Amino acid sequence: MKSQKVEQEKYRIFKKIVENSPIGLCIFYDNSYFYSNQKFDNLFKEKFTKRDDFNPSDMVDLIYQADKDSVRNLISTCIKNKGLKSTKQIRLLNNNNELYWVNLNCICQQINSVESLIFSFVNIDEKISAQNYLQRRLEFETIIMSISSRFVGNIKFKLAIENTLRDIGVLSEASRSYLVIFNEKNLVKEFFQWSSESVIPSKSKQDIERFIFCSKWIEKLAKGEYIHIENFSNYPLEAKKLGIAQQKGKINSCLVFPLFIKAEFSGLIGLDNINETKKWKKIDLSVLRISSQIIGNAMERISAQEELRKSEKKYRHILENLTESYFEVDLKGNFTNFNDSFCKKLGYTREELEGMNYGDILNEDNMKKVFRIYNQLFQERREKLTFEVEVKKKDGSIIIAESSAYLKRNSNGKLIGFYGLARDVTEKRQAEKLKEKFQNELESKVKNRTKELNEALEHQKKYQEEILKASKFKSDFLATMSHELRTPLNAIIGFTDLLLESAFGELNEQQKEYLTDIKTSAEHQYDMISNILDITKIESGQITLSKQYFSLNTVIDQINSNIKNLYTKKGLEFVIKGLNDDMQIYADPIRFKEILLNLLTNAIKFTIQGKITLVIREGYDSWVFKVRDTGIGIASEDFDLVFKEFKRVDSSFVRSTSGTGLGLSLTKRLVELHNGEISFSSLLGSGTTFTIKIPKKKEDLDVKL
């Protein structure tokens, strides 16, 4: 009885150990389910249910599809070799639908003459993952070294790209790898791809262009980011735009990196997986990113080499077409390179000059001179030295050459010789000698002539001083006289107004007519004196503008009130265009009003019928005012008289109107005081248009900017 209890206790302990074992156990007795521990149940809890009819074939169905045949073979081997353990590394799917590695051990034994199968599952995923990582890391480093070596030295670009895409695709276990290079318009310039044998169809140029134009991801690539898509079904809108949803053998996953050449987004490199989703690993990202950098750097070098080749070709072309002579010498003075001009200038053929020394074309003194120049160039680390030297041609004649010399170094910076340009200045030096002789003779003549001119200038200076004194006297006189003349005119005009208003009694018609004539003549005289005074002040610089902001609308209303009686009396129409509400202008309000009044009264004076139009336009940097009439117009031959003082057009109508010939001249001066411009256009018999431009204040322009 005691031994039975001991056995039961041992069995309980054994069962507890087996139940808590990290190894999954499953036992079949007589081809039927007998026992499984908790670890085994956890491995297959989504798929496995304990039942008596569960057999080894059912267990095989729990294994990952790709490894089922291996497990079946393992069971067959185990049954044939009873008592011997058989082992196989297989893959299982966890609850997250992720693959991991286990060791499957199987042993077949006879228990009570009945065949039993015992299976154990040991998780070796970390070990396998580590081994796989090291293996893939080795493959990664090998491939990166291989890719790098392809783009060094004399590159066969197309072959290097094709082999690189193949290596990337195989390493990443991708269905397809590809490289796209853009042109200047960001369209496909070149397209390379590699596909596994099972991939049909291949990626087309149209697929790439849809990606470029239809996908928001291209913007990310341009910023240096990469595209990592594990499952396109999570991006239905983008998949539809790219045409993926309609493709046979559609793309399920993709990984794309940008290609930069000279820091410019110039293309892309990518991986596709077809028909099943793929979670891209870090090593896939690394190999694609590094490959993109290697290819981009290689293309930069290829571009630089091509530019260098073109530059050398251009350089050679320039040298051969230079009118100046180009030469290169080594440290011993032997000619190593030269252009055709150098040969022609010295009279030697290219074959004759090759191997010659500069000492062969220089005498002893000039050879020493050149040696000193080259030595100075080297010792003082000078960039350039220019000198003249006498050179002996093949025919024995001597020419004077103006030459420049530079240090010539190899790619390691070691001095290997000198190079320079030479120009024949023989005729120039001869001309300079003649010039010097002529100059000496000329200096003697110039000295005498200068003395005469200085005497004449002294007389001229005295004459100018007299003119300035006379001009100042004229201005002072006119200013004084104008003031003195206006004072009695004010009295005449004032008392005439009082008489016309019947302040001293009623007047008959003849008296009124005479008094009106007196007033008109006095006002005409007053205006002429005022204009003379203003012009004199402008000439002498006594007028300064008081510029300020003021309402253009208010000033125009005042002007209209002033001239209304004039244009109404003649039956004319006055039209204002372009005057908006509350327009502010920066100018001298009094002088600005005077400018417009002069132009408008002038227009009314010379318009018999029709209308006067004032057009206002605010430009970006100036105000434009146009005064347009339908009057008598101005003949083209009289255009030069318009702005001249005391000048009037000679016509019967003009002579019949009062005027001093000073109004437009004064107006022009007032406009110019505002830094403005005035111009006119006219057609005889059809009217005249005066245009003035008044510049805006600089701060107004800054505000509008």
C-alpha cells in the first residue's frame, strides 16, 4: 500500500513537471490522441481541440503550409526507425500570424506491444533569427561591397545597375527591384528593373509615370523620405490611382527610396512584392538606402567626368583657336605642349618644336631673364608674372613677345613646369617709339596753346562774372518793380470794382463799359506782373514748395467754383473724370491749384464751343492729370512757342484774346518744381490736351509694396 502511494506521488510530480515544461509535448497511442501538455495546447490553441479521434495526420495540419511535407516525411522516418529520435526545424504561425522557428523531435516506441508516437516542440526562433541575421548581415556586407566595386573606375553603367538590382532583389527576397532616373522635366528619362522568374508582367514606364503624377508619395521622396508599404489594401485610394487594383499579379507591398544627384531629387529606387504582403526588414531598408547613395554618387562622378571631358575638349579647342601663342615647358625648359599659333609665330612645325628647349629661341641675356622670372614665380609663390622678352624665329629675325608665366603642378600639387601665353608686341613697341617722338613735339605745341587758352579763359571768366551780376540785377529789379507796379494796380482794380458796384452813385452804360475796360486791362497787367514775379523767384531760387497731404476733391471743387462763371458764360461743358471719393495727394496745394487753374482757364479761353475735360488717374508712382479741350488747337510749326516766355501763336483768334504769353511757361516751371513733367498734344482745329505727371511721395510707394 505504501509503495502504491509512492508511485502515485512520483506520477503526480512527473505530471506536474511535464505540464510546466517549456517544451510542447504531444503523445499518440495506437495512432490516437493520448496526451498533450499545456505548452503544446498554447502553441496551437487557436487550431487544436483535445479529442480522442485526433491523430498524427491531424497534427500535421497544424503546421505551417510550407513545412507540412517535411513533417510528414519526419513521421514516416520515425515510424521506420523505432526507438530512434528524428529531428526537424520547422516554422509555426503565432497568434499575430507571424512565423517563428521550432525544433520538432519525434520518437516512435512500442509500449505493451502498441505503437506510440511522442512529439516535442522546442522554440529555437531566437537562435535561428540570430543565425539568419548574421547570415543576412554577411550577405548584406558582401552585396554592398560588390555594389560599391561596380561603380569605381571605368564604370559600365547599365551592366552595373542591372547586377545591382538583381543583388538587391535576391537579398530582400522581393519580387521585383527597379531604378528610375528623371529628366529636367521630372519625367522618366531612364528605367531599369529586375524581376524574379515568377513575376508577370514586369513594371512599365507608364506605371512609374502614374506613380510620379498621381501619388502624394512622390512629394515625400523629394523631401528625402522613403515609402514603406506593407499592404496596399490599406491604401485603396492610392492603389486605385496607381492602377494597382486592376493589375494582373498586383503589387501588395513596396519599398521606395529617393535618388539624389548633386543634392537634387533625380529619381527613385524601389522593391515590389507581388501577390502576397511583405513586412520589409531593416536590412532591406539599409541595402536600398545605401544603394541609392552609391548610385547617386556614381552618377555625380560620371556627370563630373563628362563635364571634365567636355571642358578639356573646349579648352583644347580654345587653345588651338587662340590668336595668342600658348606654351608649356617642363622644369628643364623643354617644350611639352603648345598651340598652332605658337608654331606659326616662330616659323617652326609642330614636329620641330617638340623636344626643343626655350634656350633654343632665346639669346643668353633673355634666357637668364626667363630663368629669373620662373625662379621668382616659384620662390615667391606668385600666381602670375608678366614680362617682355626678345625671341628668335626660325628665319633668324627677332620679335618682341609680351609673355605671362604660371606655375604648372600635377594632381598631387607637385611642381612639374610652367605654362603661359605670349603675344607679339613688336609693332606695338615700334609704334610707341613713334608715339613718344610725336608726343614730345605735341607737348611743346600744347604748352604754347595752353598759355593762349588760359589767357582766353581769364577773359571769359570776367565776362561770365559780369553776366551773373547783370542777371542778379535783372532779377532784383524785376522783383522790386513788380511789387511796386502791383501796388497802384490793386488800387485801380479795387476802386474800379467799387464804381462798378455803384458805391458812389449810379453809372450809365458807357461809364460801365469804360470802367470794365479799365478793370480788364488792370487785371491783365496785374496777372502779367505776378507771372513775371513768380518766374523771377523761380529763377533766383526764392520759391520753395510747402508740400503736404491735402484733399484732391476739395481743391477740384474750389477750382470748379473759380472757373464756373468763365465756361458757363461761353456755353461750354466742364467734365471731370476719375475723381473718386476722398483722394489724397502730396504736393504744394497753392501751387498745384495754380497749375490746374492756368491750364483750365487757358483751355476755356481758346475753346469756342464744345467742352473742357479734366481727367485724373492715380498711377503706381505718380498722379496723371489731363486737361483736354475741343478748341482751336495748335499748329505743329508753333509747338516750340508753347512754353516760351512772352511768346504767343500768331493767329487772328489768339490776338483777339487777352494774354501775356507767360501762363504756360510759369505752369511748366511749377510742375518741374514738383519734380514732375508736362507735355501736350494738339491738332489744329480739333483741340489740345495737356498732360502733367506729379510723382508720389516715396513713403507711399513703400506702403503699396
